[in-house]
Amino acid sequence: MAGDPGAAIGVPAETPVDDDVLARRHEVLAEVQEHYYAAPPRIERGWREHLIDVNGRVYLDMVNNVASVGHAHPRVVEAGSRQMHLLNTNSRFHYRAITDYADRIAATLPEGFDTVFFVNSGSEATDLAIRLAMAATGRPDIVAMREAYHGWTYASDAVSTSIADNPHALSTRPDWVHTVDAANSYRGKHRGADAEKYAPEAVAVIDELAASGRPPAGMIAETYFGNAGGVALPEGYLGAVYAAIRRHGGLAIADEVQVGYGRLGEWFWGFQQQGAVPDIVAVAKSIGGGHPLGAVVTRREIADRYRTGGYFFSSTGGSPVSSVIGMAVLDVIEQEGLQENARVVGAHLKRRLEELGKKHDLIGTVHGSGLYLGVEFVRDRETLEPATTETAAICDRLLELGVIMQPTGDHQNVLKIKPPLVVTRASVDVFVDALDRVLTTGY
Ligand SMILES: Cc1ncc(COP(=O)(O)O)c(C=O)c1O
């Protein structure tokens, strides 16, 4: 028999399980600020790749790339707490941590990425990257890949056309946004070997814009297709598209919010998988390990042109607390070998999921690299009809078995597998066994 878990999870002893917190949440938060699950467990504690609810039930968190180095990592907690005791202020003051952190983050990028802006989220980072491209080129037009999500702020939302997030996305773009096909080699317009056609078609869109007198300021894309469930872009895609945008004087923007920072295992940054180098990198989520932190990194001559577009100040972007947390996250990734863990444990997980695909017809394919994987469910492997309702039911059943998992993609038929980078081989085995059980026994 288990004792009262209250003390362990930091809630008063004998907290009533049937409390009204969820009902109050619905009353006081905007309806669009959604939560996972119709009947979510109330989670009040996390540790490594585990989450613990108020009943003391432990869940395996297979979805949380924001908690990149694991929940409640002592080193991150200590760094943040120590700095909170000392100083936290806006980033206009002169203190050491912001400089050290900017140096550290720039050092993870190729030669030439020497200038950093700090913000608080991925939406702000992609928004700023877009505005930088506009300011640096003096042009208003941006090319973006379809079926992507880049954020909720005005500019980042304008380039987001994922219909899962906004069913009216494609028909409501402002006229400065120009889209190219989603380069999805599994279920897009061009599949398999034909996927090599995406790059010349995107280049043609860029060339036509330039020929019509509207050469774009930049092109924004995820460097590894996160919204589709972790689909690698076709080989050479970014190289070709970046070259075209630069030929017309524009800038290449890499959205690394999901896939950057070691998660892909083999590569620290997603663009390295493509062998291409962007001009502006936007990153967030994992860099703060759950603390709101985003960064845009570029070359000095691009950053300097921002002044032509106005004024930049992000009060808590790169604050003393954010900066020391950002450095602690980098320390943990480096010293605990988490990129290598993503490579090794991710490869094991992908192998096991592919094995599962031989047993269960619902699994159309397994996308991804490292600890950024997607299991795509289809009703028919020929037509690729998306198994949308099945995916939702599978996620609900996995929750009952103690695994946190959510759907992604425009058809919501892909399991988005992106656990904290500290996840162990034993834990991913628990996940695959649970998925096997669900697919075998029903959902
Ligand atoms: C690829 C990508 N870019 C940007 C964002 C926006 O980041 P945030 O939610 O931190 O504003 C997201 C969020 O999911 C994302 O997936």
C-alpha cells in the first residue's frame, strides 16, 4: 500500500483528488489556451523524464522537449535559485552573465555567427528573425514552407500555415507571405525519390517573386520538419533554397526551436543535417530547460541593420537569471553527454518502433532522428489515409498506462516523440512496450 504522496510532491497532505482546479482553470483561462487531454491528471512534480500527479502516480514523459535536460535538474535549479538570491534585472544593466552566455551560445554555431539577441520564447525569436531579415534587406516579402508552425505573435503567426493550429491558415495570409510546398517525402505532393522535386519548385517560387519585382527579404523554414512529426527534409533541400534566396539578396532563416540543441543526436543543429548554413538562427524551448528563454543568432552586419527598422529591447530576454539558467542547461548537455544520449537511445528507440511497425499495420512509418521521432498512423499503407481518431484514442490509452504522448501533424495522426534528453534506454523500452500493448489489446 502506498502512503500519502503529498510530502513527496510538495502539496498538502491528503489533497482531495476530485478538486475543482480544472473547472476553475476553464473559468479563468482563455478557452484557446488549451490543455492536454479531456481529463488530465493534475501534475505537480517532475523528475528527469518523469511526471508525478497529485495521487503520487508516476508518468513517463515522452513529449516534453521544453524540459530538455529533464524535469527539476538540480544543476539548473541551483543556478537559477542562486542567481535569484543575488540579482535579477532587465537586460539593459551591465552584468557578466549575459555576455558569457552569448559567447557560449555563439560558440555552438559555425564561424560568423557572432551576434546574439535574447528574447523569451520561440515566437519572439522567429518574429525577431523575420523582422531582422526585413530590416537588413529593406524588403517586406518572406517565403515560408507550408504546414509549419513558427509561433503566435503577428509575424511568426503570419508565416505559420499548419491547418492543425489554424484551419483557415492558408487562405488568411497577409500579402507579404509567400509559401512553398511542405517538403514532406512521406505524404506530400512528391513522395520517396520524387521528393527531390521540392527544392527546384521552391527555387522557382523564389525566382518568380524576384522576377515580378518582389525579391524576398528571406525564407523561413524548420531545418527538420517538426510539425509533420520529425520528417527529414529531402537531401540538399536547404542548400538549394538558401542559395536561391541569397542569389536575390535575401537571407536564410533557420527555425531551430524544436530540433536544435542536440536533440537530433547526430547533429547539434538541424541545418547541419542538411549540410547548409543559414544567415539567421532562431532558437528557444530547449535552451532554457523550461525557463522562458529564446535567442536569435546572426552575423554582426545583419544585426546592425536592425536599427533601420526601429528599436529593440526585451526586458527579461537574457536577464541574469535567464542567462545563468541558459549556461547551466548548456553545461548539462555537454557534461552529461546528452547529444550522445539522444543519438544512442534515440537509435535504439527508432529501431524498436520500426520493429513494432512489422507487427502493427496501423504504423505507416517512423520518422525522425535522435530523440525527435514521429510514429505516423495510417488506415492504409497505400492510400496513407490518416488514422486521426485512432491516434487520439491511442494517446488516451497510453495515459492510462502511464505514458504521456500527444499527436502532431496537419492530420493529428503522428505521435510526437521528443522526451527530455536524459531519457534512458529502460524508459524508452517502457514506452515501446506500452505502445505495443495498446496496439495489441485495443484502444
Ligand atoms: C518550430 C517552432 N517554432 C516556434 C515555436 C514557438 O515557440 P514558443 O511556443 O516558445 O513561442 C514553436 C512552438 O511550438 C515551434 O514548434
